[in-house]
Amino acid sequence: MTALRVSLAVGSYDRTRALFDGRVTAAGIDMTVLAIPSAETFVRMLRHEEFDVAEMSLAAFASLVAQGDDRFVGIPVFPSRMFRHRDIFVSAAAEITHPSHLVGKRVGIRRYHMTALVWQRGILSDEHGIRPQDIRWVSAGIEQAGSIPARVALRLPDGVRVEKVTDRTIDEMLLSGELDAGFLNFSPPSFRRGDDLIRRLYPDPRAVENQYWRRTGIFPIMHLVVLSRRLYDRAPWVAQSLLHAFEEAKDLARAELLHTGGTSPSMLPFFHLDAEDALRAAGGAFWPSGVTANRTTLETLLRYAAEQGVTERTVTVDEMFAPSAVELSGWEGTVDSALREPDHDRVWD
């Protein structure tokens, strides 16, 4: 039997590392794993379909599904999750001390449709009644000036306006007071240098995010994994094989968080205590795969995307994922039989 040759582009994270170093393999697949930054992967996949399997922005993929673009098929593997309260920054000159003070303000963003921003706007809407129409959005680079092209076609809802600035950065405009706030996906350079003209909206983001997690059960999903449609239509069993491989790699990473033989894999001084706290808070549901365990989180993101005009309609969770890989299941027999078919011996490149 000849294994399928498949290219996979995904970030090099603790939960994917075993795929890179060969400790975990996917049954029936000869996989070339490429460590590529997620932003680059998204562009190369969306514009050129360069990979057989790739990490993908959850909001961008939902937008494609809403538009009827079926070039990709999702599997419920989530390489990136992150709370986003921490990434809302304000200019000290704006005197913003509560989320309600953002109404009517000028707020910097990179792209309107970014998954991180969908979560930030959605949480503000649910918890403080602030709609996208209530804020004056300004699109610019965070630390490099220039145009920020959209990854997918976008139709803004009535009343939402996005001004584009290409000659200054969000960091510069926060420092000067031209922007009142920034809804970002990483901290601006002046904040990292300790400039007190930029601060977080939430002074204690860990406490706010912990409270949100415990109250809602949501650990926000940023990215999923998608297969090219041509690969899935030829070999639907690949989705289940990959789901198992990602799960095994993630389980190894989780074990290594606490069992490192007396040493630490991280330079962070309280790494082990932080890991214990996170695992205790999540119980057995830490970083789950599959649709069932993530349905509430996914439905919340898809609702936010529709409310904000990131998707043209409300996409359902079941539209997002391959029917053959909604959950982990037995599949070895399917792999063996499929690999005996001559059509499946080809190289996918």
C-alpha cells in the first residue's frame, strides 16, 4: 500500500510539535509538515491553495462558507485559542476607564474581519451593549504602516464605517492621541517598551479572562484546520486520520506541561503553577477537539460574525466540518481499504 503524500502548513506550537519531530504520524499519510506563520499560511491558502491541509482563520473560513465557497473542508482541530480581553489597549489621553467609554471613540484595528476582533466586539456587545456601529473604526498596521488588504470579500453592515490609514501606525496614533483605543491581536511596541501613554483597558486582564472563562465556559477559538476539497473528495478518510494525529500530538503536549523530569520547558518562572491552574480550571475539557465539546464556543463565534457583517448570514456549526470527522471514531479499516484503490496513490501537491 502506498501512503498518500500530503502537505500540512501549521504553526509550530507545543500541541503540534510532535507532528514536526515525527513522534506522531497520521495513518495512511506520508505527511510533509511545514512550520509557517499563520498569517502567511492564510494568505497562501486562500489566494493560491498551496497546501493540502492548513491552519486557517476561523472567521475567514466561516465567511467563505457563508458565500458558498467550498474549496476547503474543516476538521474540528483548533491549533490556536486565546482570550482577547488582554489585547484591547487605550490611549492615556482618552481617559477611558470602562468599556462603555468606547462608544463614539476612534479605535484602531488591523482588519475588520479578524477572528480576534470578532471575539472582542462580540463580547463587548453581549456584556456592555456596544455595537460595531457605535465605534469609529480605523484600519492600519500596528507597528508597520501600509495597506492592510482584506483576506476575504467583506460587506460591512449599515452604519459601520472603516477609515483606512496607510501613513501611520496604530502604535503612533495611540501615542499621539489620534486614536482613543486599539482592538488588536498583540501588544503594540510602545506598550512592550513600557511607555505609560498606552495601557490596557482591563488593568488585570488575567482576572477578567478567568472570570469570563468560568462564567461562560468559552476558551475562544482563533484557528481551525482545513483540507483542500480535492483531497477530501478523493480520500474522505484523511479527515479522520488527521483528527487522530492532531489529538495524539496535543495529548503529548498536555502531558509535558506537568511532567518534565524536574526541568521546565519554558523560561517563565511560574510556568508549572500556571499550567496546573489552567488544567484545574478546565478539568477534563482542556483544549478539546471535536464538534460536541466546542459547539457553544463555535456557535458564539458564528453568531458574532453574522451580527458584525463578517459573514453574510449565520453559518451553522455543522456546515463547517467534514461529516467524516465530526468526532474521533474508529477508522483504520477505512484507511486500509481506501489505500488499495489506485486513484488514491497519487501525490497531492
